Amino acid sequence: MTSEAKTFIQPQDLSGIEVECQRCHVTIFYPVAAAEKGIEIISRCSHCHADLFDAAPVPASSPYIHHPSYPAINDLQKIAAGLRSMISERTDIHANVRFRIDAELRGK
């Protein structure tokens, strides 16, 4: 007999996104419920100034050379916005929505 452990969480269980610096291990928590926090995700550690995210390459001729784009931050902002939408009062969802966490796949 084979057993398999699965964990399910509902959108309401997700309170935010945590970012941890790999160098100094300082963590920053961005609450999903706070809409303004989605735009404040920083690209460098506030403690040791290590890069937390890579900027997208910008051609030297671009007028946006001093305003780099961070694709990973953009993706996290989209995830946070989607979670905010899922935990708000909804009348169009008539199902139990859960996210499945497969702990056995971690590290692969």
C-alpha cells in the first residue's frame, strides 16, 4: 500500500508573499490584502544591499536605462493582485477553490 500526503490551502489562507535575502537572511513580508504593498517590492536587500531580483537587460540606447524592469517583481505583483481578487467578496465563484502543495516535489 502506498500513502501520499497532500496539503490543500484556500486562497484566504494565503496572507502574503515573503522575500528572504539569501546573503543575510533578512525577510520582508508583503501582505496580499494591502494593495499598495504590491508596488513596493524592492529589488535590493534593505539590510545588506544584495540583489534580490535581476533586472531585465536594457539596451544602452534606451531612454529607460535608469528605470530598469524586474520581471520577477512584476510576476509577484501579478500573483498578489490575483490573490487579492480571490480573497475579496465574490459572487461568481460557486466552488471551493484550493491550492495543492506537494511537499514531496520540493527540491526537484
